[in-house]
Amino acid sequence: MGETRPGCKEDFCSASQSDDGTALPQNDRHDTMKQDFDTGVKAWLQVLGSFFLYFSSWGIINSFGVFETYYEQRILSHMSPSSIAWIGSVQSALLMVVGIMLAQGICVGIGAGFLFVPSVALLPQYFHKRRALANGIAASGSSIGGVLFPIMFRQLEVKIGFPWATRTIALLSLATCVISIGVMRQRFKPQEKRALLQLSAFREAQYSLFCLACFLGFLGFYNFLVYVQPFAIETGVVDANIGFYLVAILNAASTFGRFGPNFVADYAGSLNILFPALTITAILAYCWVAVNSASGIIALSALYGFFSGAFVSLIAVVMMEITQDIRKLRLGMCFALESIGLLIGTPIGGTIVNRTGSYLGVQLFCGSCLAACAVILLSVRLLRSGPTLMYKT
């Protein structure tokens, strides 16, 4: 794989041509690039397109808690929570749930992956100083989808049944994807051949630690989203009607957690916002253990949604700041490690619930994974700044 010039980031190095393909002199190109970032209708249309890609990918994935509860109570009531959780995290097909695994676990997972990659890869080509804000606005699509899809499913399943409820969600996703296809455009084409892996990236301590932090974070993160709803209903903290809306409440709060912190991150530094947001998220996960009232679980869901919103929306932005080489290959390798955490995290939580007959273990597991992630992020911060407190990164 070809190498970029020392000290040259891909956003600028790959921009050796203008949008119409005309070569630009080095100095003119550099000045034009600085002026063209963060502005223009076309740039913000990429945010709109990315918003709907997040909406149709992570929005559906963030809604799996409502499907988990439905499967446990209805068509898969004979299965353990850990077995059902494999649908959401996608492992090998289980004999008695092969249809659901194929349709929701594999097909939705692959499709969401194809939607998510361009939503992350295109925005850095249009934004530099306001990159965190643009990414936060786009990522809020997953939160709004996570609000809308559970409510749609809950209401439509009662009125028209499970098959047409899921078809309606699919049709809505199709319509929003058409918008993204219509407005999103690649600004700069790669000037070099891409390799599948770049193992040399793991020689950089900051990159390796950040990847490990992301793995641990996502290993625990989704356990709250998936199990807070069945926990609240099965333990009698809330009734079924309120319980079905906990995921929607969490995702609604997460929308604001992607706007506000990301706006501040452009000025204070993305890592400086990511670390405290994740630390508070870990503390809230531990607080889950002590919640035993309807008002408490609603408030906890909202707070967890808000602070975790910064966690999931700032990862890509922080990655572009900490690595010496911001080619999207490194971002993809980090996402691949995250996906392993996503794959095994909720089934581990389900196994804990199944074997102990209690949600205490999964609550502690969720909090501990997030706390370990926060500690590693702190080490990355210290590697970059030393003991200096006022350091933008």
C-alpha cells in the first residue's frame, strides 16, 4: 500500500484535484481546501444524507430492545434471553430461530453495515473545524430512528400484526435511503490502492489503546439498551405499556447527547468530551443496580441515553485526531474490533441473566466494561498531553 507524505493528512493529500477533475497547484489547492471545508449547501446535504443512513441503520439496531422483549414474551418465549440476544448481535443461526436470525440478524446487519460506512467516510471530506458537530447531527439520526421505530412497532404490531409492522418499518427505511442516495456524493477519490489490513497501525500505542477501549465500551454498552426494558417489566418496576417506551425515551435523550457535546467538542477537543461523557455513562450503568421505581428507571434511561450519545457519536472524530494516519482503513479496523464487542456483548449479558436468574450480573458487567473503557481513554489522553489539564485533543 502506498504511503502518504509525512505530516500530510488524507483530507488534504487526496485532494489533488478539484470537483471537476482539474489539477490544482499545491498552494492554490491548500488555500481552496481551507475555504471549502465546513460550508456550502452540498456539505450540509451530506449531513442530511448521513442522518438518514444512521436513521435506517443504527436506528433499527438501537430499537432491538423492543424486539427482544417481544420475542421473549411471544414467539420465542421458550428460548433463553441469551439465545434471543444472538439475533441482535448476529452469531450462527440457531435451529429454532433461523428465520428471524436470517432476516433480522444477518440481512439487517449486513445492510446496516453498508449504510453506515458511507455515513462516516464522506463527512470528513466536507468538514474540518466543525467535524464533530456535523458528525453529531448525522449520528442523531440513529437516536431519532431509535425513538420512532419502537413506537411504530408497538402500535402497528397490535393493529396489523408482526409481519406488516416489520414491513412498514422496512418501507420507511427504503424511503429515507432514497434521500441519501439522491444527495450524497464522494468529494475526493482515493489516490492510492487500499489494502484490507494495515497491521502496522497497531504499533502506535494511542491507536491500539483506543481500539481496545472501543471494544470494551461496546462489549458492555448495548446491554443497557437491550435489557433495561425486560428488566423493568419482569421485575415489576413498570408495567408493560410504560416499559415498551423505555428504549424510545433513551434514544430521545440520546439525540440531545449528540448535539450538545459534539458542538462543544469542536472547541474543547473531542477526546476531552468523550472521556467524561463515557465516565458518567459507566457510573449510570452501576446506578442501574439500585433503581427500583418507575420514575427512577425512566430518569436513568434518559440520562444514560444523553451521556452515551456523546460516546457513540464522537468515536470516529476522536480517531481522526489521535492517529498519525487518518486513512479510512484505520477507522474500519477499529470498527471491526468494535463489532466483535457488539457481537458477543449482549449474548454474554443474556447468559448471565439465564444462569443467575437475576439482572444484577448484567448490570455490573455493563458498568465494568464501560468503566474499563473510560480508564483506557484516560491513558490515551495522558499519552497525548501528559499531566497538562488544559490541552485540546
